[in-house]
Amino acid sequence: MNTIVWFALLAGMLAVRGAFAAPLPVGTGTVVMRSYQPRITVLARGRSMDRVVMDAPFAGVMAPLPLPPGGAAARGTVIARVLPLRLAGQARAAAADVRSASRAFDQEQVLARTGIATAAGLEAARARLLHARAVLQGIDARLGRGVVRAPFAGTVTYAVAAGAWVVPGRAVVRVAGSGGFYLTADVPASMAVLLKPGDTAAVAARGGHWRGHLYAIGARAGRGGLVTVYVRCRCRLLAGEFARLTVRGAGVPGLAVARRAVVMNAGQAVVYRVDGSLAKAVPVSIVHAGRHWTWISGPLSAGSVVITAGAATMRSGTAVRVVHGIRSAR
């Protein structure tokens, strides 16, 4: 019994001591609105406009060839189309439905003008036609993903015949152009939306370093949510070689804090805001990490006071004392 009493007294003394503990001296800084330059480094591959091989985007049947072998194609011309068997059948059925619904609607219009058809019948025919067109448009959009277009002007030769079954990655057509070197790389969609044609790029390979610029960005994300970007560069590289590509976007405004203000707590990025005389943990997401600043998103605003010196050992609810002489090292 005496042991239990002593433990209770000790716990109470520790609690009282903690309640009246001296506030910890800390250095502070403020949350600021500041622009950052998004940057990403990825693996890129050299391509040549002298000759390029286009692959099948998915499994399907090669549609009738739009150009004769050896024919000339302008940039952006449809040079091949891959049709999924099931989707091709659905497209034919949907087109037949549109034709049938269109004829029925025309007939209802004629009957309505003579007073034989009712308004309800005419509206039903109109609704059926609109539905049939919407279904066909949806299938056409999905079929559009099987279209292969010429990336530049050149001469077309086919690797497979019309009606052949192809699988993803199978070469279906080759284009021989007028020359030119470029690089392609895949970047996350979250980064692609921050880029625009004309942004600078740095290329490094085989001990050499070159400057280039972004000239095109893919219109949609592919496998893994990645978007293809295209870079022109006067590099001393060969088509097929790999290089390290660093793409820099334009300035993007965002909330920033001194780098040492952001600490990790149980796998979560945290900033400690000074609330009166207490430190309050605020969970944040890191948007961009720079040399001296870290851009964040979370329940903070420009002008909020956060702990920069002493944040690494801080706990939420700790009493603090702001000491202006402490360097808030970045």
C-alpha cells in the first residue's frame, strides 16, 4: 500500500513540475507567399526524325490501311488505326442504331405535320435519336485511342497488313522523315500540368551537358498516370541513347516556410505554429522542397508564425518562449 502511495505522490510531483516547467526558447519565422520553379529529373531517350517506328497502343485488329505503302504523310495525318474486336462490332451496331433512329425521327416529323403522330411520339423518337448518337460518340472516342498519327512529315511503310492481329507494343508502321533529333520522357501528370512549351531543359549523358527546350506535351496520361514530354536539343547523342533530363517549369506561387520549420512526426510532415505561448502541431503536405525554403499546403496562411529553431525536438502543446536572438536557420 505504501508503495502505491509513493508512486502516486511521485506522479503528482512530476505532473506539477511539468505544468510549471520553464518555456522552451525557440526561434520563429513566418509563412510567406513565394514562387517556386517546379523541377523534375527523369530518364529520357533520344529519338530521330529520320526514322521512327510507331507501335500498337493496345491489342486489336489492324484496320484498312489509310495510305498505300510508300505513301507520303503530313504531320498529324492518320497513318494507322487499331480496332479492338469487341469495340469495332459495337461501333457498327451503334452506327446502325443511329441510322434507324434517324429514319424513325424523320418519319415521325412527317406524320406530326399531317396531324397523324402525337407530340409524345415525336419527342420519344427525338430522345431515341439523341441517345443513339451519344452512344456512338462515346464509342468513337474510345476508338480514337487506337489512332496512330504521323509525328512528322515523311514516307510511310507498314510492318503489318490490314486485318492482322496486333498486341500492345507491336510495331505497326514506320515513318521516314527529313531528319532532326529530339528526346522523349515520361513525367507524372501532376508535374505535366505545371509545364508548358518553351520551358527549359537540361540534358546530361556520357559526360556531356546540353540545354534544350520543351516543345510539346502529351494530351493525356498513359500507363501509370505518366505524360510524355518532347524536348528539342542539339545534343551529341544518337537515337536510342538514354540521357538524364531535368525539366524546369515557370514560377508557381505557393505558401513557403524556412526549410527547418518542417519536421517529420510518425511519417507525417508537421509544422509547429506558435499559438499564444504554446506550440501547436499542424500537419502539412510538402509541395516542393528547395535549398532554403519548403513549399507546403495545409491549414496555414501567409503571416502565420511557425517555429524554425527548435522544431526538431518540439511536441504539440509545449510551452515556448520566442527568443529573437536564436538564428532561425534555413
